[in-house]
Amino acid sequence: MRLFILGLGYSARHFVARFGGTFSHIAGTMRDPTTQEAIPGIEMHPFSGSGPTDATIERISAADILLISIPPGSAGDPAIAAFGDVLATGRHRRIIYLSTIGVYGDHGGAWVDESTQPQTTLDRARMRLAAERAWTEVARGNAAILRLAGIYGPGRNALATLRTGTARRIIKPGQVFNRIHVDDIASAIMAAVRREGGGSWNVCDDEPTPPQDVIAYAAKLMGVAPPAEEAFAAAEMSAMARSFYSSSARVSNARLKRELGVTLAYPTYRHGLDALWHAGDGR
């Protein structure tokens, strides 16, 4: 299988690190590969949203698996704008699109699953829904939409923010967030690669949790005092950060386990933080 990755970000890199040996050839895009260290085993291509090179178009045309982790913008999905015509014709390929559970919007902390009608009021989540529909159409029924929860893993977790002094315990009564370890994202992507047919799957762990609880648990592992609690209403936050608190829902991963056969290595944030702490994160 030949893999092409549109957007070599945190999750895509971890996927390649775990499962790169599955593929006969791997290529991917970054905005400017000349400013980044080469990633072993990946042929790098520049792509900043327009004007792809002929070599990039050729590699995408020949790919068996296309993994997309580029977010849409106000003008739509830049990858579809650049490559839609190429993908609409030619070979049969599997498309994996990394979306977000943010499309569900606010449900007051109630449980939701893939049958729940998205009701987001945020423009960025509405753009995600439009991108999901567009990639499904391009793939002609062979697109796997993976709706990711809040991503954490090596170097990106509550232990790391506590160590750098940037962790905060923002208290908003009733607020819960969903999370997923990057290794479990990699497992979900691989399961989607191996499964033909379209659909959407929530990629999250088993335990939606108030954000302050995660910080407190990380502080306990480190043997340090957690930061003081801050009331959400009075906390100084950017508009983007505050917008994340506008939605609260408990997202089910039952379909991910049942249909894709994914067994989570880190079913709760405690499992994930324990492993990260023992691996040296936050030290």
C-alpha cells in the first residue's frame, strides 16, 4: 500500500512511527519542508494550501491510502480545492479524514454518539462538518471520518504544562472534556485503513472528565501542588480558549470498539498520564 498524508502534524507523525512499516511508500506534506528536519521514511512535499507541485499531484494520484489532517478554513477545505479534480477520477483509494468531536456542539454534559445530530454553533466546527461531507463525496463512499477528542501524548499533556508553569484549573460547573492518547489515534487510523466502506467513528477514551481533575491527577503524580482554581466566569482567557468551554458532552466510543475493533491502550486519562510519567514526561 502507498500512503500519502496531507498535513504531517502530531497525530500523523505518531501514526507513521507506529505503523509506517505497513506501507510500501509514504509521502506527505508540510507547509515548508525546508524549515523542518527530515522525517525518516517519508518523502516530503511542500503544500501551504494552493499551488501544489506536479510531483505532489503525481504521488497523490498513485496513493492507495490518503490520510488528511489539514483543517478547513473560511474558504473551505484547501486540500479538496487543490486536489479534488485529481481525486474525483482515476484509481480506487481509501480516504481517512481526521475530524473533531467538536461537531456535536453542546449537549449539557449528556452522552452523544455517531447517531447524534451535530448542533454546533461554532464556525470552525461547521466548517469541519462541511469538510466531512466533501471528503465523503470525493471518496465515493470509501471515506472513514475519525472524529478526534482532545489529543494528548508525549510532550503534549498535563504533566508538561505543569512543568512549564502554564497549567490552569479553570472551574466551570458541569463542564467535561473528552480526550484521546495519540497512540490510540494511531490504532484507530490503522483500523480504518484496514476496513473498507464509509462511516464516522468517535475516537475518544472511556471517561469524559472535568478538566481540573486531569491537572490535579498530574500534579499528584509529580508530587507538586496543583495550580489554584479559577472560576471560568472571571478567568482571563483568549476568545479561542473560552470557546472550547461553550460545549460540554460525554462522547461514546462504543462504535469505535465494536465496528473497528479498537482496544484502547489508554482507556482513561489516568492510564495515559501514568505511562507518560513513567516514560519521563514532566520530569
